[in-house]
Amino acid sequence: MDFLIVSMLVAIVTVVLKLRTTYLLFQRKPRIKVKYDPKQHDPQANVIDGSGRCYPNCDSTVWLRSCEKEITEPLEGHVIGTIPVWLNGSLLRNGPGSWKVGDMTFQHLFDCSALLHRFAIHNGSVTYQNRFVQTETLKKNNAAQRIVVTEFGTAAVPDPCHSIFDRVSAMFRPESASDNSMISIYPIGDELYTFAETPFVHRINPRTLATEARICVSDYTGVIHHTSHPHVLSNGTVYNLGLGSTKSGPVYQIICFPHGEDMFENAYVKAQIPCRWKLNPGYMHTFGLTENYFVIVEQPLSVSLSEYIKTQVFNQNMSACLKWFDDKPCYFYLVHRQTGELAHKFQSNTFFYMHIINQYEQDDHVVIDICCYKNPEMINSMYLESIMNMQSNPNYAAEFRGRPLRFVLPLSNSSKQTTLQNENGYLGRRQRLMKSMTLSAISARLQQPKLKRSQSDYEDVTFIENNTNATTDDFNFTAKNDKYKPFANLVTLGNTKAEAYQLGGGPIFVHPELLCDLGCETPRINYDRYLAKPYQYFYAISSDVDADNPGTLIKVDVINKTCLTWCEENCFPSEPIFVPSPNAIEEDDGVVLASMIWGGLNENKVGLLVLCAKTMNELGRCMFHTNGPVPKCLHGWYAKDLL
């Protein structure tokens, strides 16, 4: 085994030295394949309002705040209106907490140090706390007073003591990568953990927000990394989608954490399917499950393994590994939950997504609702430079233009035999995989914050071109294409305009319908009762930065295709979380909770908003004045009766 590892290291170093030579040559002579021209594609905005801002109703500075002092002791708030007395528990939030390390600044929103927030609700009153997740990355950065761990969009300060051999060997050590778990919070058993897309999760004390332990999921399952959004079933079992490595190449793996004691120790691989491209596994932020299937949606945004090696050798930030194939379709894989085998495969036009809203089976169809974008430019839009220059970039709103779409997958017409087969066949048994090298830090170059794209699997990459003429009308996934006219629509499900066609002998092509003509992000449903079941409502925040009020909260009726909204001038709520009322009968019997911050000079102000889930009318709020800026958060979890 030692000889094998040494041989692999020698082979990788040899390749790396060749890449370095090529890199230096390319530094002397610019590549003619690069098409991105900032002068052409990022023109200065015309004066739109009196202050020359493209988006006068959107205050981008709410994303640029850094927490300067933690609030470890509960802070009493001032209640306006009425907070239902039956609402007793804690709304826990996670997200970017600080852009700063010493005199240095992170370059992407996803790089910021993780900050937890807690709104403890009891008998109509609320307290607030916040605290940083004590990750190893945070400790190292604070000790050095500079950025010493490479993040998604920020390269670490080079260490002169580390040779090229040290940087190559770091690829085999998960502990050398970032463990900044700043995306979400989920329960595993009776404990709460912070998540990102690295293999590290952190156990937190939900009352004090103290960090109690760090868990490397790779140690138990062998996955290289996993999504930020596992699924927690009603019986306590947790599933997540991860990326694994086998002798035949990278695979998507469904990891099961069975409910009970020692959930990490008893975790196992429930199912796996090979990635579309052996050297470019797909980027995954979430996945779905229905009564009988795991749903994996493989988009053509991939992680280039060759680019990953270069980022390690040349000390680049990790988003340089992301590669966008704008001429390749998306694939929908339905993997049977009992056997672990691939049961159905579908394809659609190219789109990018971060979040799946919900998915379920009905009348021999699988319905899946997704917040879709035409391309992944929204990731580029979250760089520090992009956020700071948003008001002078007329293309910024188009880069964030997304819509919720419904795809309907007909099962009766889908061939059970596909060309994509599991490498090991049945994986229902508790199979452990050999631990392999980590790609947990995968992410982009500081000098050029743009994703890469390729016309094919083999051509040189070029940069994504901005659509300088993009408007709402340009975002039209549901436009009919004449090439489908000769084919019969295979979707027989009622109350949907989604379609599916059998084109030749390949996979069935699925065509979505629009659920709502508003940009929707961080979607939430009545999760406990309607996960993987037919449902009617979801709740989201607006992703339209050029809207009359970009801070709008949205309730979407997916059956009647109608919307209700709530907004307040200069107020920017975060992800809305549905909490059912006691003895709830209807799906929307309950309240919607959201944390609130305000733009302008109100950075030392934070609040908890409580809406009636049926009407989206405000029931009450609790306001807090803090001793420092409060940043905007991303995702969270409501823990009932946690006081």
C-alpha cells in the first residue's frame, strides 16, 4: 500500500511539474481561447436614478456587513404586534459572519466565517444571540491574523515553508482543507450540526451556540464531500448526497445515517451511480427523494479534477475548478430507495440550480420543483467586487434572474434499462468505501472571478459571456420548440403544462412549466408533513434585485399558480421557515418565521418577523438593537420546544 501511495504521489508530481511548465508558458503568451472581455461585457451603467444607481431599491451593503462582537448572552427584544403564545422554540440561523481577517478581506460571500444566530421564542417574547462557529479554519486565520486556508473564492496567503510536494500531498489530507460550515443547520439524532459542502460538520449547543465538536464525515463514509442540504425523515433517519471515488471513477453516493445511537458510526452507502464525466463530476448543492426514489439532478456545472490539481499547486482559490458546459443537458436520475439501483433517467435543456423545492410521486409520474437559472452567473455575482459594483452593473439583475419550474417525469414510458448502471449493482447493504483523497476545498481564481465553460468535453475552456441584453423575457425555459411537434406528450398528469417527449432511442426529454413569474430562492415547505408528498404551497425570498422591493417574501400556490407577498421598504428578510400551528389541519395552518435586517445606517438592528402563513399578513415582530453590525444569514432550522 505504501509503495502504491508513493507511486501515485510521484505520478501526480510529474503531471504537476508539466502543468507548471505549461502554465508559465501560457503566462508569457495569452490564450486566444479566452473570450471574456470586461470592457465589453461589464459596461458602466447609465444613470437610472438621481444617484446613478441601477437598482435604487436594493441595498447590496446588507451582504457586506461583518460581525465585530458576538452576542453570547441573550438580548431581550421589543415586541410589536402579537407573537402567538403557542410558538415556543428556537429559530437557528447560519450564514456569512465576517469578511475580515486582520487586514485581509475574503473575496466571495461563501468564504466568510460562519456566524450562528438564535431567536429564542417563549410565551410571546423573544431573545437574540449570535456566535461564530469555532472552526479550525477560523482558529488558524485568527492566530495568523491573515487568510491561511484557501476558500471557495479566496486563495490563502502562500506559505514559503511549503514546497510543491507539500501542496500536492495536502490533496490527500482532509484536515488541510477549509472546514468553514457556513451554509445550513440540520439535526442528526437529537443534536444540531452546521453544514457546508466540505466533509466537515460541527456540532453546536443550540442554547449557547457554542461549538462542541467537529465531525469529518469522510472518516465514516469515505465521501469526498456532501451537499449542504440533507433530508431528515419523520423517523429520524437522515440521507445526504455525496461524491465518492471508486476504481472506475467518481460516483454520486446516497449516504444513510440510520436513526438511533452512533448515527455517524453506523452510516453507510445506500446507493451509488457513476458521474456523467469521469474527470468532471457534477456540482451538487441539494438532492431530492420521493416515496420510492432518490432524485439526483446532474447539471452541467462540474468540478474539473485537472483544474483542482492546478489550484493546489499554484495556490489558487477553489472556484477555478468549476467548469460550465453550456451546450450539455441536465440529467434526472431516479435511484430506487430499496435496491439502490438506477431505475429511470431523463434529460432536459441546460439549466443551473441550487435548491430543489419539493418532489413527489403521483399517478405514475415523479414531479420535481426547482429554482432554476439559465447559467451559474449568480455564483460570480456573489464575489465581493461584484456586490460592491452592483449599482453600476446593468447586467447584475439578469445574472440573478431565476424562476421556479416544475418538471414532470413519466414513469410508465421510461425504459427500465439505461446505459448508466451501478458499478457494484445492489448497494442496499451497509457497504463502506475506501477513504480516498479529498476534494473538499473545491472552488476560483482571485484574479478572474468567472466560471469556465466548454463547448464540448474535449475543447479548451472559455469564460462565460454575460448576456448584456438580458431581460425577464429572455428567461423563458417554457417556450415551445418546433422540434417537439411530431412527438406525443408523455405526461398524462392533470393540472400541469409540463411535457415529456421520447426523442429517438435516448432518454425521455422533459420540458418544464413555470410555477411563478417571480424570482424565488431559499424555498421552504411544510417539511414535516409534505416532504416527498403532493403539496400546494412553498415560501421563498425574492431573487429579483431589480424588483420594486427586492426584500419581498413570497408564498407560491403551485396548484393555482398564484402568489401572496409581504414586503417593507428597506427591509431584507432571510429564508422564510414554516412552523405549523398546534392541531393544524390544512397545509398552511401555521406561521412563517424570518429574520430581518435593514439597509442604510441600520446595521445595528435585527428582528424576528412572524407572518400568518395563510394570508402572509404580519402578526408581530420583535426588534433588537445590537452592539455592532448584524450580517444577513442564509439557511436555518426551527427547533420546537428548544428554550
